[in-house]
Amino acid sequence: MLRVLPLALVFAFTLGAQVTVQAPAQVQAGQQVAVRYSGSSNVRDFITIVAKGSPEGRYDDYQYARDGKSVELRAPETAGDYEIRYLAAASPHPTLTRSPLKVTAVSATLRPPARVAAGAKLVVPWEGPNNKQDFITLVRKGTPEKKWGHYVYTERGSPATLNVPDEPGDYEVRYLTGKNYLTIGRAPVTVGGVSASLQGPASVEGGQPFTVKWNGPGNAQDWISVAPKGGSARDYEHYAYTKSGNPVTIKAPLTPGDYELRYQTGQSYTILAVQPIRVGPPKSVPGKLRVVSGSADGRVGLALTTAVEVILDASGSMLQRVGGKRRIDIAREVLTELVEKTIPAGTPLALRVFGHKQAGSCQTDLEQALAPLDPVRTAAWLAKVQATNEAKTPIAKSLAAVAQDLRSARGERLVVLVTDGEETCGGDPAAEIERLRAGGTDLRVNIVGFAIADQALKDTFRNWAQLGGGRYLDAGTQKELGAALVEAVRVPVEAVNAQGQVIAEGLVDGAAMELPAGQYTVRTRGSAPRAIGQVTVKPGELAVATMKR
């Protein structure tokens, strides 16, 4: 909303044509400035805002006169005296008319609580200009300016809700402008430490489920794991989220030895509590179980009603190269092979892409609505996909659209996100995944990370996938990306014992599952499992179950 409305009316004459510009005389820093003009005779003439006294021909952000009889420009984010200039298309772009513009400083007020627990959610009421792409972030005290941690765009409203890091210490909430990342408001926050304790059995039989009681913060994505004794925080065998209840049920490893139970935080895998546990040998020699589709053409054994939505990252980072080829070219080739050779024709399929249309944008588009897969048609469309330099990565926004994209699906919904980078549009993908899973439909989310070097980002993707009932698959080369995508569309299955406990999990046409000898019910995994059959697993032998489409 423009707060100062006096107008400066300026006239210029060029080739006998009168050019006029109307604009406010004063605006706030970062504000959108409405500029009306008339008399334009060249659709490549353009309008810009520059500092007063700038050399002729100089311009910053601009809009072409062809855009209509008015344009919107973003005011500079630094206060001072400026000019709106109407420049001719021909080099050296002489100024045909100009109008003075005074830009006044802006500030923001942040009112977070003085203290918050590590790993929790921080609610921050705020007041500020709320200009385009302004955002609020939480960083450690002393973090250099123009740096940020988890953030939320101010357009989402006040208060802003931020993820608190797992590490205690002194932090600062900052309000940053959306163009030059200037801090126009800040407030201190102390992140307090948290603790946890575990109460589980001292020893368990290999391969059998057991329960663990816990005390701890219970923040979103916190989890209890069983891991090799003394191993790294990322080295674990089985786990259960604290949000699943208290106590939680975890399956013991099959290999005997000394292990430990851990309470781990969801963001950084920080270990808050440890209890030793001894895993004894199974009562009998383990056997193996493999579930196959029986497909003669090598296609995955998806159910006829399973709807698949592929979300493809075509943001600016996908223009980088792997092995001499652009990432977007590799992704396009691998996805083409997936629809031509792996996913059965006729499978309900939707395709959503972000980053392929506009630089600096958080736009996401449903390019192919849910419909029976036509491999030729989809491959032809994929051939045209290109990444756009400086386009952003709206993962959360894309996930938020899935419910609408797949609204007509009748059975399971499988989302496969292919990305090479982090969320950069201020969204909360974890919250969107939880929303999707709570929507009453049988939905899972698999995430395929391509050419990702940052271990923390891999951990984040792994947590998101686990929240979505799916898996994170990492790929560094074209061959690995192809294998990861095939695995991402395979059907997850589980073996359940007579007590209704899940003893082993795997994939149709995937690796054999190792499990104690016994009788099992084999079924698909999800909120609406589909029975595959009964199977007897004998000691030291491989049992095979076939899932029919």
C-alpha cells in the first residue's frame, strides 16, 4: 500500500512525441512503486529507478514500456534520493524523462519469547513492511549479516513459526529484506538445552520386536533408535518416532552383539540419551524372503489403482554439471526411461515441475494432470523441460499442491520428489508432508536427492521421507539416479508375524529380507495394506512370494 501519494508529472519530447511519467514522490524502502506513463512510441523503451546523480544510461531493475500503460518497480532497499527514469531503447539509452523519488527507511519489530527449548517451534509475532520476499530467520548470535538459517516469508503472516536448532546457545531472530538481505529488525533468543532418558530391556532376541519407554522433549521428528555400540549418530539399525507413542516398538537386529538404544533429535541426529542393550542370537537360523512381481517385462508391480506423482526440480542449480552433462539433462533422460520402461502404461500419473519458467520465482506447475500414463506423450513433454537460471526451489509449495493434484485417485498415492537442493521459498516441507499424511488417504513420499554433497541436507531429506512413510534415495551419477528412481517406484512390503508385529520390510523385486524362521503374512506397506499371501520361512532358506497386479 503506497503511503505517500503526491505525484510528480514530468514531460519529455522525443521525435515529436510527448512522453509523460506519473509516480509517487516518496515511498518506503523496498516498496512496490506504481509508475504510469504515456506517449511511448517504442515497446523496448524501459523504466528504471537509479540513485540521484547516476550517469546517463545507467539502470537497475527495470520494466519495458511494452508491459502496458503502467508498470510496477521495486524501490531500493536503502534510503536516499533516487530518480525514476524513462530510457530510450537505443544504446546508450538516453533519458527521455525523469521523476524524483525519495526513499525512506523502514524497520521491523520482532517479539519472540526470551527462551525456547532446543528442537522446538519458535513463534515470533512481528510488525514490518512485508515487502515482496521479505523473510524472518533464526541464526546464532554473531552470524554474519546476509546469512540465514530456517526462515519463513513474511507473506505467510504474523506470527512466523520457525524451527529451533537442536544445539543450545544464544541466537537471534532477524527480519531480512527480500532483495538485498538487509537486516531491518532483530531480537535475541536463548535456546535452552533438553535432556532425555530411556527404559528398555537389557537384552533381546535377535530379530524380535521389543518396547522402549522414553522421557524427552518429544519434538517433531525426534526418534528412538537401536544402533551398533559406539557407532556414529547416523549409523543405526531400526528406529521409531517418539510421536508414535510411549512406549515405542522397535525391532532388534538379527546379528547378535552389543548395541545401544538412543534418543535422537530430528534435525541434527543429536543423541540425548543412551542405554546399552544386548542382542542375542535368534532361536533358529534366520531365513530370507523375497517378494516378486512376476512381471515378464521388468516393469514394477504397481497396483492398477496406485497413482504416482513425480515432482521434478528444474531450478537454477539443475544447470550445474555432473560428468560433463547438465543435471537437468540427466534427470530428463532418466525420467524418460522410467516412464518408457519401468512404470506400466496406464498407471495413473501426474507430473509437477518447478523452476522451469521464471528466474527468481517460487512458481510450481502441474504440467501433466493425473491421467493414465501414455509413455510416448510424457516422454515428448519431458524432452522439452529446461531449468531456469536463478529460479528458486519451492518444495513445500509443490507438496502442498499434491492433495489437489491427486484428488481423483482411487487407491494409494505415491509421490516421488527429485531435487538437487534445499527449500528456498520459506516453506516447511515437513509440515506439508505431515498434512498430506493426516489427510485420510494412503500416501507415501519418496525423495531422490541428486548430486547432494551436504550431509545435513541429506539428513533433512531422510527425515522428510520417513515422515512421509517413504525413503530417501541418494544419487551422485546418472546411473545411480536411474537406479534410485526405479527403487522409488517399487512397492514397499512387510512381513507380519502371528502377533501382528512387523518383523521385516522390503520392496517388490528388491533385495531379499532377512528374518527369523516362521510363518508370516506378506502384505503391502501403508495405511491401507493389501494382502499378498501367507509364507513359511525356513531356517537358512529363501522363500518367495509373488504379488499379482
